[in-house]
Amino acid sequence: MFKFDAQNYPYASKRSVVYAKNGMVCVGNPTAASAGLQTLLKGGNAIDAAITVATCQPVVEPTGNGLGSDCFALIWHKGKLYGINGSGPAPMAASIAALKERGFDKIPPYGVEPINVPGAVGAWMEIHKKFGKLPIKTVMEPSIGYAENGYPVSPNMSRLWEEADGFYSKYKDRPEFQGWFDTFEPDGHWLQPGELFKNPDMAKSLRLIAETYGDAFYKGELADKIDAFMQEHNGFLRKSDLEAYKPEWVEPLSVNYRGYDIWELPPNGHGITVLMALNILKGYSFTERDTVETMHKQIEAMKLSFVDTKEYVAEPSYMKVTAEQLLSERYAADRRALINDKALEPVVGDPRYSSTVYFCTADAEGNMVSMIQSNYRGFGSGIVVPGTSISFNDRAENFSFDENHPNALQGGKRPYHTIIPAFMTKDGKAVSAFGIMGGFMQPQAHVQVAMNMIDFGLNPQQALDAPRWQWIGGKTVEVEQDTPNHIIRQLQRMGHNVVVQPDPYHMGRGQIIIRDENGVLCGATEKRTDGQISCF
């Protein structure tokens, strides 16, 4: 057999956009894309396909999500946009005081402590109940099949698996982490590209979820196993937390940007950051993408929006300001006035005058889904309940350890959340489902990709492939290697601390589906991952 390195690509490559009429599934993993297409071919709609992909992703891309994840979705169904918040709260027993009693001076990233109530399973079932067409068992057949029979690991997954091994290996002697090693390193090492991975325990859990419409996870057999494990290892999560959980249907937020309505979900997520930045940027006229003036204004607008959302965004009932205040034209104008020709050290403003894995699907009926789910840090907390393959999130790390902050850790409260799907409409009609995964890069990439298409006329694939930047704090901004050097030098002269980021993974991984006025679908997927478009 040929011997080659599946993770080394020294030559530039390019993808073209993909067109289809009857249905499309864009996912960062080829196996999951295939699973979604299988559901469409069985007569399922875009929502069914999205649930298939969502249940398949923990199987084929466990490096980014699991059955213990959260998820969010924007769903266009029969001419109306719906939003669902599938993030879970901190367990009732969790608190800053409880962590301090255990000797912590901040919220830990791994172990039983940072686990929030998982919301993804509940959200899947709620979405399917409202909009699904095929029986849930049929929708979940591909996911169960891949877990039971195995699938070849993709190059990007293998690379992330290797990184995870480095994170979790230091916990190998702690019994609460044993389930992770037994499940995801069954032969004592991470999975190599092309290596077949089977997960029979996850197949059993998925089957139970399908048979009980999720009740096994929140009230039944799986909930009992979770509760017993957490009690044994001194975790905060209890069956009572699971029983109390329900995902929330929410009204999406939007701003109009040059004739297009850009939609995000409201807090506790930080999608509002995208809308705030676009509100600032629409006060300028942009003609060229690759100029220092364009990039400088984008960076400054993002900085100002980000420091505000990090200060104000939390569980809505704890927020000091409203979304409407944060999105007001007056506040956008005040923030815009701060931008000059030098890099700012951003400071929080006051809008009160006397506010992972991503995929998208579409069908011939006009339905579209923009959906994202995540454990937060890769595999998450490193905690897997033996015999279930349920890997838990470490989302509680996103709470503040300051009791006086609106986002302070508290039992029963949801944290500031980083995962955000996006949607675009024009004149009341669906135009695009899009999103980019990647922690705090997500709103920054949403702004850049939306502007690439609206301001600069790039097709969806170009919009994803174009070099990206990421503000990481203060005056420091990371740029990709293919950013023109003369722009980097000019940004430095303007006071930006520019760092060239050689690893494209840090710049997010996204997908886009566009629907034109004739119902033709146009899809694109990332060069920065193993993305695949399946369509017919």
C-alpha cells in the first residue's frame, strides 16, 4: 500500500461552490454529511436531516461535541424563522463557594466540576417534535449505524484526537477520567487518519434516546447512570437537574446590514456581538476587502463589541442592560465615533441612556436549518460515564468567578455561551444559513464572512476561504499566513500587535448554504477542516 501523511498538504488547493435543487447538507465531517443526505433521500425534510447530522456528530466528530453537549439552532420553516436555545444551566449544587471549598481559585477546565446540564439531546427532540417529518428512529438510524459498525477517522479529527491526548494524559491515574480513555483510546492511543473507530456504547445510548424520545437521558436509564457516577466522583450534576431541564424557544435578534437582515440568537449566547459590530460597520462605506483601512475598521468594531458583550451578556434575567440597548443606532454611533486611525485599547461602554461543530441543511420545500453544538473545549470535561459513551461539556468554565459579575457561576443559571448559528434573510425571504465554529472566533468570523458576501461580492466558497483575522485581547490580533504582508506592516504602524497564526484551525471552521430566488441551493465548506457537501 502507498504510505503517505494524511495531515500534510504542502500545495495550495481550491474548492468550487456546489449547486443542488432538491436538498443539501454542509458539514465539517464527510461521514456526517453522508448521514444527513441519507435522511433527505428517505423523504425527510431539512429538519430531519439536521437532527441526523446532530446525532451523528458525537459519533464521528467526538473531538468537538458529545451526547453531553449543548446546541443552538435557527430554523426556517414554512416562511418563518425560529430559534431554539439548547444550552443547559449549572447544576443546582454548583456555586463559587462550593468550588472555593474544594480549593479552586477559578473554574477548572476539566473534571466533574465544570459540567453543566447537557442541553443538546433535549433540543434535538424538541426540534424534531415541532418540525420533523420522519419518525425519530428513522432519523437516528445512520448515527446508530456508524457508532455500531464504525467509520474511518478523518485527518482533522485525528489531529484533534492527538491534541486531546496531550490534555487528558495528565489525568490518566484519576478514576473519574478512566471512561474517557476506555472510550476514546481503546487501544491505548489516539486514532490515526483512516483508522476504523467503533463506539458500541454510544450506539446503545443513541438507541435508548431514539426509543424513549430522549426520556432515557433526562429521566430514565441514562439519567440514573449519570447520577450514580456523579455521586461516586463528587460531581455537582444530579438526576434532579436533568429532570428539570427544558430547551427554550426564543425570538431571534437581527440588524439590517445593507438590505440584508442578519439573524443571531439572543443572550445568553454572544451572537449579539456580530450584530453590534455590523451596526458600527454599516456607518462606513467599503469598496475593497484587502486593504488596511477595511481590516482596521473591522478589528476596531469587533473589539468594541466584544468588550461590551463580555461585560454584559449573561442569563437574560441577570443582565444589567437589554439587547435592545446594545443594538440601538445611537449606541452604535457612539462606539463608531471612538474609532480613529490608531489601534484602540478597548474599554466597556454603557448603552443605558436615561443592550464547536457547525452544520446547515436545506430541502426542496424551502426549509433551512443553521445549527451548532459543542462540548466547549474539544472533548469537553474529559468525563465519560462508563458504558454510555456520554462525554460531558465543560461549559461552566465560561462563567465568571466573580460573585458580583452578571455572569457569575450560580446553580440553575446558564452561562455566557460561545456557540452561535447565523441566518440571513432579504425582504422577508430566506437567503442563507451560515456559521463558523471556534470559540471566541465565531462572532468575528460571522462578521468577516457576511461582509465578504455582502460588501465584497465573494461567492460562498471564497467568503470562507479568504484570509481571516482574530482579535485576542488588548491591541493584539492574529492573522492568517496568507494575509498580505504589506497589510500586516501597515496594521503594525497603526499600533496593532499583529501575530501571524500558522495553524488555520484557530481561525474557525464554517459552512454556508445560500438559496436563490429560483430555489437553487449553493453550498460551501471550509478549507480549514474535513468539510463535505452532500446534495441531490
